[in-house]
Amino acid sequence: MSVRYFPVLSWARSYTAHQLTDDLLASVIVMVMLVPQSLAYAMLAGLPPEMGLYASILPLVAYTFFGTSRALSVGPVAVISLMTAAAISGLGLTDPAQVVAAAMTLALMSGLFLVLMGVLRLGFLANFLSHPVVAGFITASGVLIALGQLPAILGLSASGHNLPELVHALGSAFVLAWPDLNVPTVTIGVATLVYLFWARGNLAPLLRRAGMSDRGAVIVARLSPILAVVASGLAAWYFDLGERGLALVGEVPAGLPVPGLPSFSSIPWASLAGPALLIAILGFVESVSVAQGLAARKRQRIDPDQELIGLGASNLAAGFSGGFPVAGGFARSVVNFDAGAATPAAGLFAAILIAAATFVLMPLLAWLPKATLAATIIVAVWSLVDISIVSKAWRYSRADFLAVTATIVLTLLIGVETGVAAGIIVSVLVHLYKSSRPHVAIVGQIPGTEHFRNVVRHQVITHPHILSLRVDESLYFANTRYLEDLIYKEVSERSDLQHVILMCSAVNEIDLSALESLEAINRRLGDLGIKLHFSEVKGPVMDALQRSHLLRDLSGQVYLSQHLAVQDLV
Amino acid sequence: MSVRYFPVLSWARSYTAHQLTDDLLASVIVMVMLVPQSLAYAMLAGLPPEMGLYASILPLVAYTFFGTSRALSVGPVAVISLMTAAAISGLGLTDPAQVVAAAMTLALMSGLFLVLMGVLRLGFLANFLSHPVVAGFITASGVLIALGQLPAILGLSASGHNLPELVHALGSAFVLAWPDLNVPTVTIGVATLVYLFWARGNLAPLLRRAGMSDRGAVIVARLSPILAVVASGLAAWYFDLGERGLALVGEVPAGLPVPGLPSFSSIPWASLAGPALLIAILGFVESVSVAQGLAARKRQRIDPDQELIGLGASNLAAGFSGGFPVAGGFARSVVNFDAGAATPAAGLFAAILIAAATFVLMPLLAWLPKATLAATIIVAVWSLVDISIVSKAWRYSRADFLAVTATIVLTLLIGVETGVAAGIIVSVLVHLYKSSRPHVAIVGQIPGTEHFRNVVRHQVITHPHILSLRVDESLYFANTRYLEDLIYKEVSERSDLQHVILMCSAVNEIDLSALESLEAINRRLGDLGIKLHFSEVKGPVMDALQRSHLLRDLSGQVYLSQHLAVQDLV
């Protein structure tokens, strides 16, 4: 057993009593936060509430053994729950047992993809989800999630997977119900919403003024949803509001899930592969960025490839124990960190506490109003909505703006899967497009230095019989024809030309297509009596060229630096 | 009317009698070559022979008006015909009229895609078909085409779209028929094959020894198929071999096609979109590389974006006049060029001659043996098969080798569409993978120069409190996390470090993801008391950075050159 594959070994062998105390305290706090969140996100995913609790037990245990972050708290999260809802509703299942089996299968498949990517060291694939695309996607998802919870707060029945569907369903339901909205539902929903929004900004300062420590005040403020849950549950029980039309969570099966596989046979698992892959990648990107941020604060490091295994194990565990796809949640990881979690054992303890709570709380949960859960979801996701990425991208680069806008617009108008897929595709296409028309500068010497810069931007020395071109891109199949065209054009405009120097300081690769183009350029310039030279060719590129005939057939020479080339040819 | 969009204006207004003579002579030669080729490629595409002739009339006229190459000869070509066969057989049509309509629709859709790409200036998309992938694809297609014609030569009935299917069908048919192979068919097929292979290598030298000019000998040798066609047709007629089991072309409708649209309603045109796009891109890449090669010999230029329009117009014309997808053919364009075609008018004259021939020859074509056509196809495509690209790629770069091998293997094992799509996808993925783990060199000063190179490859001067890193790649979403990891690793290994200089001579772009990473790096290094500097930042990158907060918050400075940076900080 090596630490590399079982990160648990890196801390468990030297576990101290002091760490135990820290971890226990953090686990209690995380448990208090996780129970209402788990119920709410199961509801968001369109699943029975107990699945949220199941998804917060074994996955935490699995992460304890295989994860490398000391603070990441794994469980149901908002965006992944929304994607789960979209994936499952796409199957058109009607039998509730099938819906449960589909959610478990989705978790298993996501877990499998994550473990596979980890074993094959394919973590780099996650890099293709760029920062702005992730930010745009989360913002758009937040809007969809918040809107999707409005019906529960207003006591209406309306659903949809994108903005037009939601607005239409909500509008029709509202017109139909108005003015007979259910008063207990609206009262509890709106009151919870107002309380939670107020608590977000004002509870911590209030507690601090009341003498609580900074850290304590922040943690208690983060736990404010538990007060809403308890208060609204008590109200529902005391006034028997269920009889007066308030939607309650209702009876849930007591006890823990029996680990086992879902019945694959009845669900079209092949059509879950695409969503499972997107969930795996997005969950990984989110978890790693949370974990990296927290690790850096304590000068610790995480291993992204091992995180794939850890997160994969968590999802497999979720799939085996009646849960649905999980990831590292931002808010709850921060709470775990702030509460002083010293090792991943905090997660293990939280899992045990949640399992205990599942026994004890199940009968009480029946009285919990759905409107309360909806309000906690809205407030939680509202902090994810941040439209500033759009203006930042607009100012900085049109390409990033295009990718962000495509992601946001398509997520809102069509749905989460299309949105995130579009973000990836647009980013990659824009990158390919840009590198297919590289920036090429004609350069000259800055007087008194050995430095060569763009003739357009700097006062430089040039010579009529030498053309120095700096290509600002690797030469590869996508831009080789562009380069050929450009060189012939520049050459045709210069009658005294005897030497063309390609300054390769920015050329990081020359692939076979580009090699064949350079051979053609060398041949054609040779026919015109012009010599082709290279300067500042990097080591790896030179190694590759030495395996070809180009250097042997080259009419000119290869110089170490542009300065030496011009010195020699002038 | 501008020359830009009607290239015909660039030569038609100054057309001379001398050019007319040249063009007329070339057109006669092209016509003689094109008639048997057109019939053969229609057979290869699984279509009635007259469609080959139709595809060689109006498309030539359209290219005359919209094309920019003075030598390119447009018409049915081998690889595109094979792709047409694959696309249409994928529809599972049984009614011959529907097959004809589907072929016309395919031509129309390819034409539409080409014109659209031309109007939207999307010619750069064709760049993603790299040289090695095209070479590998054509080689594999050549093998499939040649094998697919063997049954016609042996008088068997067998077909397939990939190597396993073909080998199996051919083997079974052979075992079944042997030893009762049809003697006239095998005799004519094998005799034609032997004659054509002999003529390829030996006819031109023979004619030259007999006193013919070099150019004349080459042209007559290229026309050798016409002799086989005439001789085998005469033999079939004289000995009435059709009665003895020789498969003949048979009755074809006399006269010209009536221009008109195919009946879309009966064919699943949506499933033709993918094949049409692949045919459009491949036909364009092929045509442009032929046209560019021939133009360079006369110091002429072609306009690739206008070529999209020209080729698109040709395919639209083919679709409107009972033809199938066309492209610029290599062999026949070279013959056109060698025969002295001065302007695209040669194509117009060839079209008129083929139209006339269609009237005159149709009754005679009934006697033409299919085995003869099959033999001309085999000999024509055999020159396309060139496996040397595999060894060249293996020697030069593993990435290109991977792309070529994937293309060849998948084309052979699965089919043309999968093969060419795999080639494109593998090329792009490999490129993205490589640029996601950029080469980063620690650099030092070469003594006595202002030049900085890799410490591993050169004898250089370094300083313990300065770390100079040269990143050999643009910084963008795919590699930004890699860079962050690498910098933190290098920094953690150096206790005396005070300055990190990022030498950006090879950084051609910094996108928003990378900008956010650099901001994080700057912040974290700042926390450790280490300053971050940049050197040799290029103009366009600097412009972008100036639109962000990075430069304002930077702990260090931006230096014009690495030399100035080290001079200042040492």
C-alpha cells in the first residue's frame, strides 16, 4: 500500500489527539449544515429527500480514504444536482423506482469516468473547461436553479429545464392560481427567504457585536438555515399546516440504505453516458478549484490526478448506496476549513453523525415544509450568480467573451448540458482559429542592443536585402498554409531580397505538415535565388528538424540568435 | 461586377486568338481523357454511367466563371466518388431513381457548404485536415477502391465499404465461382490491367524513342486508357461477348440532362449533411493543393477563399444537372496544364466537347465492358497509394504518426467517413494535448552575449536569487493550471529566491483564464516575499494585459528584454 494511491496513509499513521478534537468539532458543524442541504439538493435533483442523506454518508467515507484535500467536503451540490435533474428527466421515466435507479446509475458512471481519467492520467482533459466558461456556466445554472425553486415557494406546480420553459410554466401556473395562492406556503417561503437573505449579510456582524469571536460568528451565520428548518418544521407541526395545503417533505423510509447496485436492466444507461461525463468533468473542475484554494491557505498541496480517484470513489460509493452524483461543495468545504478540520477524518466523523441523524431525524423530517428547502436553495445559489465575468471578458478579450456568452446564453435558453458543451467547443474552436492565423512580425534591430523587435512598434534598423520574420506561433497543420501565403506575398513585394530569416523564438513546435511547407518554401525561394535561414530555433524543435531532410537541403543556415544571423548576412 | 467575385473577368476581357488555340487543343485532350474516367467513376460511386458524363459538363462551365485556377480540371474524382458511394449506401435506398436523387442532393449540399464557407471566409477550416492525414486517407481509400474493382475484373459480384467486408465478400464470391470464372471477363479485365500498368511506365519512353516530343509523349501516355476502351468495346461488339457473360455498360439514355432539382421529399437529406460536409472539405483541400502546385509553376496565384466559391458552384451545377459530387482531379489537371491550357476557357471548351460526345457516343458506350472501366480505375488509384507517409511520420514525430495511422487503419477497417473524421479529431486532440503541457525551460545568460538559453542545453550564467523561466507556448485555458503547478514547484525548491522572471518571447497570447492564473501567482508569490517580473512581452500580449489589472497589481516589473531584467535585478 503506497501513500500515492492511498493518501489516507499520509496522515492516519501520525494522527494525534489534538487533531481528533479539531476534526470532531468540525464534523459536528458540517453535519448541521449538510443535513438540510442534502435534503434540498435531492429535491432540486427531482429525487426523494432520503437520497440526499444517503449521498452524504458513504461518499464522505470514500473521500476520506482516497482524497488528497484536507478540507474538501464532498456531497450533493447545487449545479451537479441540476445536471442530474436534466439528465434523468431526459430519459422520460415515469416509475419512481426507475428514477431512483437512474440517479444511482448516473453516480456510478460519473465515478467510473473519474476513476478511469485518474488511472489514465487524463486529468488534463478538465483543463478544456476554461475559467470563464465555468464561471458563466455556474452563473447561468444559478439563475435556472433559483427560478426553478420559485414555484415551491409560491405553492405552485411548474417546472422546466431552461429559461423559456421556466418562465412560461411559472407564468401560466401563477395566472391560473392567482388570487388563490396558498397562504401558509407563501408565508413560510417568503419569510424563510427574507430571513436567510438578511442572515447572510447581517447575522455575523450582529453576533460579533454580541461578543462572539470573528470565526465563531461566521460559522454560526453559515449555519443559519438550520434555524429556518427547525422553526418552519415546528410551525408546520404545531398548526398542522399540511392539512391547510402546505407541501411537506412527508414520510421518508427510516434507516440506512442497503448497499447494492441499481437495476441497470430497466434504464437506458447508454444515454446517461454523455451527462455522466459532463458531470464528472464539471464536478472535478469545481472540486479541484475549491480544494486548491483551501490548500494554498495552509501551504499544503493537492494532487489533481489523485483527486480524480478520490472524487470517483465518492461517486461510486454514492451509486452503490442509494445516492446520486456528488462533488466537493464550496460553501461547506469553507465551513469545514473554518471550523478547524485538521485531516480528512473530519469527513469520516461527519458521515457517522449524518448516518446517526438519518435514524433519529427521519420521523421529524416529515414535518419539514418544501418551501423552506426551496428558500435555502435560492439563497445558496444566489451567491453563485456573478455576471461580472461577462464584462471582464468583454474588456479583456473578445474570444473569451464569445465563449462566456455562448455558455450563458445556451445554458439559459436550451439547458445545462448544451451550455457546458457549447462552452468547451467554442473555447477550443476559438483557440484553433486564433492559432491558425498567427501573428507574424517583420523585425529589425533596436539600435545599440542585440534585441530585435517589430518594425511597426519600435524604431529599428533593417536592411533591404534581408527580410526578418518572427512567427508568433508554433508551426502546425492549422497555420502552415497561412505562413506559406504570407511569405510568398512579402517576397513578391521586395525586389532586392537575398535572404529570408525566420526568427523562431516563438516557435515551440514544427509538425510534419509545417515541415513539408518549409521544405516547399525553401525550394521555391531557392528558385528565386533567395536563401532561407532560421534563427533562435529552440532545442526541442531543432531535435525534430534534425530527424528530417530540411536542414540538409536548406539554402541558408541556422543561427543561434537573430543578432548573429544579421551580423553574418549584412 | 468585380473581378474579386467573378474571376472570369480577369482573363476574358483580354482573351487572345493565341490563347484560344492553346485552350482548344487542351480541351480536346482533356475530353478524350475525361470521357472514360467519368464513366468509370460513376460506376465506382454506384451510379448509372451517364451521371459521370453529366458531372463533367455544367460543373466545368461553372468553374470557368467562378474559379481562380487556370489549369484545374473539375469533374468526378476517385476518392470523392468512393465517399459518395459510402454516403448513399448508408441510406439503404432500393429504388434506383432514389439513388440518383440522393447523389444529386449530395452534390447540391456539398456545393452549398462550399459556397457558405467561401462567403463566410471559413476556408481556414480546411486547414484542420493536415498533410499527413490527407496523404494517409488517400492511400487507404486507394486500397479500398482498387480492391472494390477486383470483382468487376473477375466477373464476380461482391462489394463492401471497408477491408474486412471487401475481403470477405471477394473471398466468398471467388470460392463460389471458381473454377467457373467467366473467361471473356477475366481475359479483358486482366489484359486491360496489364496493358495499362505497362503503358504507365513504358509508353512515354517508347514514344520518345519513336521521335515524339517529351511533352507529347507524356500526354499520349496519359491518354492510354482510351485505347483500352476502344479496343475492348470493339472486341465486345465483334465477338458479341455480352451474350457470353461479359458485363457491359449497356443502354444509356441518349442526350443531355434537363437541369432541375432532385426530388428531396423521398430522400433523408438530413443524414447526408455529415457526408456532404466531409466531401466538401476533402474536395476543397485536394483541389486547392493541385491548383496551388500548378499555379506556382507559372508564378501565378490562386485565391483559396474564391476557390471555395468556384468549387461550390461546380457542385451546385452537378446537383442541378443530374451529376454527383465533383472536385479538381490531379491527373486530369496536370494533363490540362501540360497540354497548354492558357485560361479556364479550356474547361468551357472541354464541357462543350463532352456534351457533344454525350450525343454521339451514347449508343457506342453500350458495348463498353465494365471490366475495362474497372481496370482503368485500379491503375488510376494505384498511383495514389503511397505508404511512405507512415515511415516519414514515424521518423519525424509520434503525434503525426498517430494521426496518420489512425486515419489509415480506421479508413480500412471501418470506412472512409470514419477514417477522415478520425484523422481530423486525432490531429486536433494531439495538438491540444501538446499545447496543454508546454515546454518550460529555466534559462540563463550565454557568457559574453545578451542571449538567454536553456540551462540544460547550454553553458550559461544563473543567479541563486533569480529564477528565469521561458514558457514555450501561449498561455491559455488548457495549460494555465500546468503553469501554476510548475511555478509553485520550482519556487518551493529554492529558498534564496527573490525574483521570478517569466520570459515571454514565446508567449503569443494570454487569455482570460491565464490572466486569472497569473494574478493568483502574483498574489501568492507576493505572500512569500517573491517578486514576479515579465520580460520580452510581445506587443499584442502587452496590449491585452494593459486592459487588465495585472500590471497595476504586479509586484515586479515588465522589462523589454531578459537581459535588461537580469541586469536590473542582479
